[in-house]
Amino acid sequence: MRKLAALAVICLAAAPALAAETEWQTIAPDVRVRLIASEQLRADRTTLAAIEIDMPASTKTYWRVPGETGIPTELDLAGSVGVSDDDIVWPYPVLDTRGGYTDFVYYGPTVLPIELKVDGEQAVLEASVLMGVCSEICVPAQAAFRLPLDFASPDRGQALRINQALALAPLAWQGAEAPIGDVAFDPGRNALVVPVAGADIDPLSIIAQVEGGDLLFGAPQKSPDGRLALLPLLGGGGAEGVVGRDIQLTFMTPAGPFELTRRVAPSTPGGL
């Protein structure tokens, strides 16, 4: 992995819980992490917890697609009791192209919500988190937490903070008119060609992701008329690995971030 200056993993013991939060754990210089929870049980027996990261504005960690130099975040709740189906709900990231590489990141204080299915009357989170932290150097850092959940006493303050982060996560597009047209791959430019049909979409905000993460697309480039976004395929490859695959496109609008899926078609001669 390029620009990885150190591979030191910091393993910390679990700390006792206070209310719906664990104690902070320092995982890198000036960076600390804790686990928080809403302790609110919804009608569908789901609840929300979150990884809270306190770090300087110049320090970053990574989105679900870390990019060219990033370290993916891994969450393991295998030791937990009474919960299942844990999913990190990722807020929309920053597209970071500093240094000539494309990464998808969060800078400064960050909350990563976790949606959980509650299976029993009692629930205890045993969470192990591995994430990349970068300032002047990049390191993978690890922490472990134990947090019993008490649904009889919801923590409204933590619920508010988690819901604020949740509001920044992309929603599935369900509007009547699709804001993005049919997507094609142009071998000549080695890039996805994404037609932007909605005037409210910022073409430079579009992020492309394939299931499995075996392909990586760079930061979008906007056509002069603003109707197309070109997303270059990074790391080699070509049309044979892209055409016919489903691509998830995440983008920003004035109403917040959304996402939709398109199947990639081959470009037509003289078409795009």
C-alpha cells in the first residue's frame, strides 16, 4: 500500500461503560475513539450505536471505499450478545486528491453510525474496530470496547448525535425522474461516462463503487457544459472488467446525499 509509512497497530483493553458510552481510547497521537449508543429500541427491534472519533481537523480516516492509499475500516461484533446484522451507515465523505492520489475520507471529529438488530431482551456490544488514521503518516489503529445496552433508559443526547451523522448518509434515490442517465464506459478515455440529468446534482460530487471493491474510480471531471461526469478507472484494466457490471453512484444534492445503481454499457462510436 502506497504511502504507508508505518504499520503499528495499537491494541487497547476494553474500558468500563458510563451511561450509553465507553471511555475514550487513544489510538494514535491526538486521536481517540469510543463507542456510543442511543439505547432506543425501535418498533422493528433495531437500534443505533456509533463509532465516535475525536481527531484534529488535519487528521483523517476513511470511507467504506478508502481509495488509492487508504486503509479500510473493519468492525467486528462477533463477541456481542443479543444483537446481529450490524451495518455501518456511512456518511457522505470528502473526496481527497491531495498528493496526486484519490481517497475518500473524513477529517476531524467524526461519528460513524451502526445499525443493529436486537435479538434478545438483553444486549451487550463487544466491538473490535480497525481503522486507518492519517496525519503526517498513516497507521492502522485498533481498539476494543464493551458496552451493555439499557433500553429502559434511552440516551437522548447520544441518539441526537448519532441521528445527526445518520442524516449525512446517502439515501436510495426514489424520485420520479432519475437524476443520472444511462452510464457507459469509454475505452478511449478509460473512464465511466455519467450523464447528469438533474440540475441539482454537482457532477464533481459523484463517487462510483462496484460490489466487491475490485475496481476503483477516481475523482470525477466535469464536461464544459456540466452534463457529463467522467470518472477515470484507476490501477489499470479496461472495458472488459467494467461493462455489464452494476455500479453504485453516490452524489450530493441540495437535499443531501443520495445513491442509485446503474449497469454499465459500452460506449457507442461518436456517442459520448
